[in-house]
Amino acid sequence: MSDESKRELRYASEIRQSADGKAKHLFGYAASYNVPTVIGNQFIEVLMPGCFDRSLAGNPDVRCLFSHSDLNVLGRTTAGTLTLSSDSKGLFYDVELPDTEASNSLWKSVQRKDITGSSFGFFPVTVNWIPATKPGELATRQIVDAELDGGDVSPCAYPAYERGTSVNARSLMPEALRAAMDASYTKGQPVPFSACDETRDTQWDANAASNGIFTWADGEDQDRADDSPVKNKLKAAQGFAYVANDGDKRSDYKLPHHVVTKEGTLATHFTGTLRALGDLHLSRVPVPEQHRAEVRSHLQQELDLFQEDEGGSDDDLIESQIERNKLRVAIARLS
């Protein structure tokens, strides 16, 4: 072990959240590989791919804290409430939040985007220093091996690692989605159904909805061409019912039926869902036969969300339901 084994803290960015009615989770990347970051204007640090692998193989005792404070323990690996993994991008964590006042406050802050950062504490074990080659440049410290045991991952208010890392608040749906579509995702897959908290029944524009979803997922919308790349596959997929090929480009994402709200959340769109069902039945969208039943089930579950009352007068609700039923009958005749 090197003599640089003092615990160090690093900060990341982006938080996401979720809930399934039973538990609330925060998840994301606490650290990213190959992202040069200036540390205290003293040196540039780069986490080398796999630098946490040795430590993870030993099942380290790691806690999830809020802002590195042991007064707010959110989860722990040895308790099974915090899981850590390493992939080609970096160190991924998923914590099941306790039902405490502090956790609930944190949850709301993440939901409101008041807190958008994450960080991690680690012990450098093996480092490789690359001297600066020009006056005014900083030396580079490559972290080749890092110890996580006794360290932590922490949602925080002030991120310093600005690129490549993430923390998310999510519904448990992405568990199945991540397994199918994350870094190892190479085949077309149906998107698992997950109920949105909001619904919409306004005029439907598939192109506008799709562009909105990609902008929401990637944080930018510089190129709307079909072959333009999709950076955040997992997030983008949540707006569609099927993803073809490897999900690298926009044209891989099929059957949009969600819209992004002004608050930055996804809402299920009634007409969009019906149109997606119609396109599926008429084979306007190429979905392999082995996946069609699952995609259809996804879309039908989306329609079920509109069975609940959404407010308004009785006459409005009755009229709305009649129109919806007419559309359902039209779609049913296509099958």
C-alpha cells in the first residue's frame, strides 16, 4: 500500500431518485473513470478504469452518507441497503433510503433539483504520477488502485467532479431496464413498464415528444437527426416502449408515448399511447415477434393509468371517458 492512504473525498454531479410505494432509492455514478479533474488547483486527477475492482471483490464496508456526515447514514453495504458495482463508466451505487425525516427531506430536495450532486470517500492505494511538461501545467495523478472499505458515497450540495458522474432518484423500474440496457446492452429490448406519477391527454406530436425526451435525457438538443447519438440510453429509453439495436442513436428508440413536463418529469400521454399501440398492431414499427406481446402489455398498462379519475366535473369525466373508449375500440379492431 502506498503512503498516500489517507482518506480523500471527491465530489460528483447529478442525482436521480425513485420510489415503488414501498421504498425510495437514490442511484447513480459516484465516480467516473478517465475524467481529468483539477484537485485544489494542485494537480489533475484521473480515476483509471477498474481502480475499485480489487476493493469491491473483497465486499468492502461502505456507507452512504449525506454530505459525508455520519449523523445521516442512508445505507450500508454490509446491511444490504447499499449496493456498489463497477462498469466501463465508473463506480455505480444504489441506496435504499430509510424512512427517516432526514431521508425524506433529502428525497424532496433531490426531486426539486435543489441537490444535484454526489461524492465519494476513498483511500488511494496505488497511484501513478505524470509530471507536467510545460510551465504552468499541473502534474497528473492517476489512481490505479483505491480502497473503498471504510469509505462512503454521499449525496451532496456542492459537486466538484462536474463531468461523467450521476446520482438519480428513480422508481424501481430501471432495475430491470438497467439489466437489459446498460453498458453491456447490445440487443433490441422492450422497455419495462413503470407507472408515471403524471398523465396528459392533450394534443399529441410524436416528433416533439421524442425530441423533448432526448433533450431531457442528454441535457442538450444540438442535433435532431435520426442518426444523432444518444448519450444517456437508460434515461431516454423510459420515454419509449421499445429500443432497437444497441440504442446508440435516436432512430433506435421506438413507440414514444410520454412527454416531458415543465417540471422536468415524464408523464404518460393518452393519445401517444394509443398511437403507439396502433403502430404496433399495424406493424408500422419493426418490433420482433418475440417482443411484441411484452411491448403490447407495456402500452396497455399505460392506458390503465387513465382509468382513474383526474378531477373535473362529472360531465367532463364522462365525456372524456366516452372519447377514450371510442379510441380503445378503434385500436382493438386493429388487433
